[in-house]
Amino acid sequence: MILDASCQLVYVASEEVPTVFMLRPRSGLGQWVMREEFHLHPEVPVVEYTDLYGNLCQRVVMPPGEFHVFVQYRVRVPDKLDSCPTALVAPVGNLPTDVLLYLLPSRYCQSDRLIDFAMSIVGDMPETYERVAAIHDWIHQKIRYDGTASDSSTSALETADTRRGVCRDFAHLGIALCRALSIPARMVVGFLNELQPMDLHAWFEAFVGGRWYTFDATQPRTTGNRIVIAYGRDAADVALATMFGNFTMTRMCVTVKPTDFFEVK
Amino acid sequence: MILDASCQLVYVASEEVPTVFMLRPRSGLGQWVMREEFHLHPEVPVVEYTDLYGNLCQRVVMPPGEFHVFVQYRVRVPDKLDSCPTALVAPVGNLPTDVLLYLLPSRYCQSDRLIDFAMSIVGDMPETYERVAAIHDWIHQKIRYDGTASDSSTSALETADTRRGVCRDFAHLGIALCRALSIPARMVVGFLNELQPMDLHAWFEAFVGGRWYTFDATQPRTTGNRIVIAYGRDAADVALATMFGNFTMTRMCVTVKPTDFFEVK
Amino acid sequence: MILDASCQLVYVASEEVPTVFMLRPRSGLGQWVMREEFHLHPEVPVVEYTDLYGNLCQRVVMPPGEFHVFVQYRVRVPDKLDSCPTALVAPVGNLPTDVLLYLLPSRYCQSDRLIDFAMSIVGDMPETYERVAAIHDWIHQKIRYDGTASDSSTSALETADTRRGVCRDFAHLGIALCRALSIPARMVVGFLNELQPMDLHAWFEAFVGGRWYTFDATQPRTTGNRIVIAYGRDAADVALATMFGNFTMTRMCVTVKPTDFFEVK
Amino acid sequence: MILDASCQLVYVASEEVPTVFMLRPRSGLGQWVMREEFHLHPEVPVVEYTDLYGNLCQRVVMPPGEFHVFVQYRVRVPDKLDSCPTALVAPVGNLPTDVLLYLLPSRYCQSDRLIDFAMSIVGDMPETYERVAAIHDWIHQKIRYDGTASDSSTSALETADTRRGVCRDFAHLGIALCRALSIPARMVVGFLNELQPMDLHAWFEAFVGGRWYTFDATQPRTTGNRIVIAYGRDAADVALATMFGNFTMTRMCVTVKPTDFFEVK
């Protein structure tokens, strides 16, 4: 499917606010960015760099006053995502070196404290993809989606306790539980077609059978038609805007819709 | 100035041809990519990665038959480039570590063999930006632009000898002469507004006074309005398409034109 | 001063235990590794890699049975560390890009939850090195060193509450409080001469006035004569051994002593 | 085998000479650095960094006067190196991304100009390890070892012509011929046990069958017992000392000898 997605952000600040945006998707990894727009108004100098995870980051100093950000993408994405119940959880000693990092606990995913909890979910299941599927199912069934129950400081430990949260909490808990079982897991942020209500979205990936698989515990079965914007250990790494100062966001508008149109001009 | 640039490439191959494209400009570094399109036809899987120089590279296997590549950019670029006659050539011991690499000789820039030649151009000039300007002027005046005099294997050593070549030869010679004087220098490929005839273009940058400055020895004075696609040590690093196999390029069409239009939608 | 340091570790495991050691100090950064030894017994294959922070990591699969690790270093280190009360806290917009990472919250340093607390310590102090010094002093005076009060899952938030902990807890709290004030801070692990009782040690660095400064809140005034082994965001990144499996550590012996001897052979 | 190797270098300079040493071997990759010493006299500040190829580099500014460098290693190395006649040359499209770089021409390895020459050596041999073995054999038989025939600016193109050279010329030619056949190849510098006369040494590696294999065209059959110091595209990348200024090397003494001694202290 080819998706057209856009995100409009308007901020108001009374002072300069240094900001790092992470709003430029990468091609490859299952998606192809056919078209992309990125506008800042007023125009300010930008430094783009690649962070430790390979995400493209845009550093700016947001000036006082109103500041507009508008991004728009046309991306070819897979309609259906791969799954593989028989894929094996690799012994840690066999994992690729660049994946080891995703075994460590992080700000919102205190996997070191959730080992017993994770074991209680998977029991004596075989060490395969099905363990991650069981974690996904458990979260989907036991955690209630509730936009009032958490905020930007809520971690997996708290979500495991309150059993309420939003997409990022679902993802953090899934990641923490995977890592607690020595399965590498990472956070993904991006767009999901037909999300209700439309918004930016977060989910997670787990590394089994030698590759990453996608899981979205807000859904009973993880659907395709997603645009990935950034990967990281957890939300601390992949905020679409990390801002250092006082500001108000006065508008945020996200759109995603399929397009039939594709013609090489 | 805001430039609209495009490049259309058509290849015909009788076998699969593994290819690395380098056709996705980065923002920052003086330019802002407002809009970008990248189409391949037929659609093939792509892996995008960042090379050692920070360039975004797209790996594909070009299938047999006709293969179309079309990229289009809208980029805000500076009208005029900075120059600074008093900027000092830094002692090597004071250079940033990530710049040292650009002092080494490379495939097309045998700086180790051009030390006497470089010294003959700059004589006892002070160790400033003016040395690079003198190299630029020497090349501009002494090397004749001649599309028949060189090919993709021609190096700076040969150009210094034949005194004929095209933009990449001018750039290679400029780079080699700078490095021969312990001034870091790198290759740039991209688009130049009003280039006659329009084509992809190559030029070089030299590191003096703590930053990179742009030099284009095909011009008497280096103008602005350039879109940078990639940086590297020399043309071996920054080919816009590195292809491993037999193919024919049946079409290449490059356009660049200023646009007045800019509206946040 | 030239320090001789060693660390002997003995593990016993009943199964294979994939392990990542971080036991090879880097030169530069104020220290010079004159001599280094690294022995594993039994000998097993090792893959060495550089992690995201530049630390040298050694991957092994520890075999069942007894496993010995012995490292020994001779390192020239500064007797006194720099301090600079007038060094300015940089606006985030002016920080080097590779330092931004150290502003983010992490597993053990939930800086996002400690902003008010950090402000209560520094009040209206000028935005300089003195803010970090005030944090250091506050921790040194208010947190009691207590080896029974924390474990490997204890975070800065908990230490701020219980006001007891060990060197890593002191460091985590210092880091979290700095980041809460938008001052980049990172964890350091290594050896400290004359530590009582001798053990591996942890402290922190803060980035002010364009460089990193060392702070050790277990001391009234931070002394020199330290060997740095690794840097990271917090203890999750810089464990000297990250082990995935069941094992017992049956011996750990750390020595540090000054040496007068230095002769180029 | 466990090898003790040392290298003593003495330089005399009349001015400050910025220098990058590459004298710290990495563990893993088939070798284990059990002990290492690195002394500079007089003591000067050093910055250590990792270059684009993962080599550890030491930046110093050599002061005027006499400057001593002494390194000593004890390294466990394989007695015999792997070979695998049936290992397949991978289609470029299947190569790991980080290996692609080693297909490009470089300063001393103008592979783009040696395609016909390389084809004339391998003819219609199957696309396996044997092609590299044939290149190795050709060089060993046809190129005469001659210390007077080349210097630090000699490239593979010239060696192919003069058919004389030293170890680095043998390696450059081997690398260039492999790359001309789309086989990734890289330069290695280090120590070889029983080299006659003892000196630093250079050889090459080729990537076939999914891994790197070692080839030393100065030998009829490549022997083991080598210590690797650095990897790179060619000698421009892996000079053990890259110096920017005027100096004289007044002494260079290299030793390598097997040791039986190994005891965990």
C-alpha cells in the first residue's frame, strides 16, 4: 500500500527553545519513502545528524513566538507484516553484536525488575516467537487503553501495576517483558493507517529468528500499513521532538490515508 | 534561493546489476531539503544505510531489462557562499579528529606526489585561505575544460600533466594540491544552478579557519545556489551510482531551476 | 602519578553464560595506558567491539565450570583533576551534538522526575560549574553511604527518597540532578587510588564550559588518581560484566597502588 | 602460539610534528592481546580515537628533539590460518553492507584499471576462493621481492608494470586484483613470526564465503603466527605512523618471538 501521511505541529514559546526533531523517515527496513516534505516556519538554521540508532535528527533553536512544523510523506509500506511462530529465540551468545544493546534495561523499560512477571506469562512455552506473541496477547487483554492513566514519565513498571495506559505504555511493557526473557526488543514510533483516533503511534519490535518482527499490543493482531519514523531503546530515545525550555503546543494534526496514485514523472 | 532539481536515469541491463545509489541529500550543512522524491521503476527492495562519511546510500539489485530512477528535490540553498581570506590554515595538530582523514591521499588525489607542485603554486604565501584560493585560480586558469580528455579512471596526477579535464578532474586536482599542503580537502557532488550545459556537477571543499569552504575551479569565482548530494574523499567514494555488472545508461536528464513558490500547506 | 591496578574475577557457572566484559581502558581522555594485561582462563574465543559510547567490549561465552578473569593495568593519570567554578552551563542549543544524548533520562537516572528537586538544590545560583558543585555537595552531605540500602536495580529516584546507597547510587543521583537542569552528565566506572575498602568504583562527569569535569560525591572534594574504564549513560551501559545466565561470582579482588617505576626499555 | 612482539622507534625532529600512530592491536578477530605496553618518551598528551575502520589511533604532537616510541605485545594467535578452496565469491548484491567499501579503488589499488589483467590471471576459474589463491600464486611467482624498486608512493598499477616491490606492494597488487574481480579485499599491517629479516609486515585479506581470509603473497603458502595491528583500504589508511612535518627516523627495531610462558597471576 502507498500511504500519504502528514503531521502539522504549532508551538508557541516566549523564549528560545533548543529542540531536536526526529521527523525524517529512512527508506529500507521494509518501507520506501517515495516523497517527503519538511517545512519549518519561520525558517531557522538546521543541523541534521544521525543518532546512535541511525535515526536522522534535526537540531534547531525554536525562536520565541509561533513556530510551525509541517511534514508530509508518501511511503510504500507492506500491507501485511511477517510473523513466524517457529522462529527461535537466539541464545544471547549467538546474537549479532549490534543487537545486544536492546537487551539492556532503559528509562521506561526496567526489564531487570520484571523477570518473574515475564516468566509467569510465558511459563514453559518453547523459546520461540510465540513467547513474544504471548506477551503481546497478555498486554492486549490485560492492559486497558486509558489516556488519563499515564503521562510522559510513566514506565513499564508502573503500567504493569496500574494496568492502564496508552500506546507508548503498551510498547514499553512489551519491550521490558521481552528483555526480561533475554529477547532483544526496541521501540518504534510512526504512523498507522486507520488508527482511531488518528495520532502519532508507538509500538515495538522483537528480535527472534535472526530478524526483527513487529508487535502492536494495542491491536488484537498486529496489522501492516505502518510508516516507521524512528527506532530506539524506549521513548527517551525516540521522542519526535525533544525540547529544552518552556513552550506550548497549540496544534497537532496528523493525517494518514492510502493513495492509489503512483506515476514516475 | 529555493531550487527545484531533478535527475532522471534510465538503465538497460541484461543481467542483475547490484547497485549503490547515493541520491538522497542531507539537510543541514547550509541547505534545507524542503521536499524530496525518489522513485524506482520497477519497484525493487531497497536497503538504505549511512556510509562512513554520513551519506545516505541506497542498495538495490537492478533487475534485467529497463530500470528507471527518478529523484526530485526542492532545497533552500544559500545564494552566496562564504569566503574568508584571513582564515588560517590550522596546524595539523589542532585539526578536529574527524577531519584528519581528508589529509590522506586517495585513489584520484595522489597528494603525496604533488607536494613540490603545490608549493610552486603557493610559494611563500601566508598560510591562510588564500592558499586554497591560489590553487583554485591556478586550476581555473591553467586547466582547460575538455570533455574528451579524461575518463572515470583519470586522476589528479594525470590532470596535472595533461592540463585538461572536466569538473571532477578540476575537483580532484584541487583536493590533491590542498592535501599536499596539509590542508584537509574533500569532494562534493551535487547540482549547480545555471550550469551550462546542465548536468550533475562536482567541486571541492577545503578546511581552513575551523570550517569547510566551497571552491569550484570550473568557475572564476565560486557561486552559490548549489545542492549538495554527497561528500567523500574523492570520486571513488561519491559516485551517485556504483554499479557492479554490465549495463547501458540510455538516458540521463538533469534539471535545476529556481522556484519562488513556498507555502506551508 | 603512575598507578598499577588489577582486578581478578572468578565465576562458577553450571551452564554456558554469554557475557560482555568492558575491561579494556582507552588511552587519551587524560590518562595513558602504559601497560595492560587481560587473561581469561580457560581460553575462549573473544570478539572485541566498540560500543555506542566508544568503550571497548569483549564478548565471550563463559563455559560451565570455573572461569577466571584477570586484568592488570599500568596507567599514567593526573594527580589533580581540573575544576573551574566560572565555567558556564551552555545553553542546550550550543552543545556539541554528541553530548545531547547525555541530557536524556535513562534507566537509573529519571531526570524528568527530579526537576523540582534539582531546582531546590541550586535555587537561583548562576548557571555555572557551581551548580554541579552544589549537587555534588548536597549528595555528599545528605546521602549516607550504606552498602545494604540498595542493589543493582536501585535508581536515582529511590536514592533521592531513601538517602542511602553506594558509589553507583551517588553517581546516578548526581547524573539525574544535572540532567534535570539541562547539564549533560555521564557515568564513569574505574579505579580510584586509596579507595577504602578497595573495590571497583563509580563516579560521574558533567559537561560545562565546553568540556567534561569529574565529580565524585562519595568524597568531600573529588581527588585525582583515577583510572577510567568506561563511560555511559548510567550503570546499565557500563557494567564491567553483563552476563546472561546463572552463575556465581566466587572471588573478586581489586588492587590499586602507585608505582615509581617507569623506564623505557 | 603466543607471540611476544616489540617495536622501538626513535625520531629526531627540529620542529613540532603532528603524528597519528596506529600501534594498539585489537583483540578478537582471531587474536587475543594478553599483554600490551605503549611508552612515549618524552611523555606528551595523547588523544586516542577509533578511525573509520575500527583501528585505535593515537594522536600526538611530537616535540622537537629526540622522540622514543616503544610498544610491546604478548598476543595469542592462530598457528595455522583457515583456507577454504570451495568458499564462494558472493554476488555483490549479497555482500554485507560494511564490506562494500572494500570493493572501491583506493590510492594504491587502482582496481578499476586492472580488470583485464585480473581476468587474464583467473580466466574461467570458478568463482571461489581459488580465484584469490590464483592471484596470490601469480604475485608470488611473478613479482620479485626488491627493496630498491619501490617507495611509499608506489601503487599497484606500477607494481604490475615493474614486477618488483616489497610486502606492501605485493599486498596492494593482491588487493587491486581482487577488487577488479568484485571480491572485497583489504590491507593488513602487523607482525609475522620468523619474517626474514624481521620488520613490520603487510599482507591482505579477501572476503569470500561470508568471511575474511588471509593471503600473504610474499610467501608460497600463507603461514599463521601473525599479529594484526590495523586494517584499511590500503597503506594510506594503515600507516603505523602518519606524520605531518620534517623528521628523521634514527632507529627502528622490531622483534617477534614465541613464548611458552603463560600463567594467570
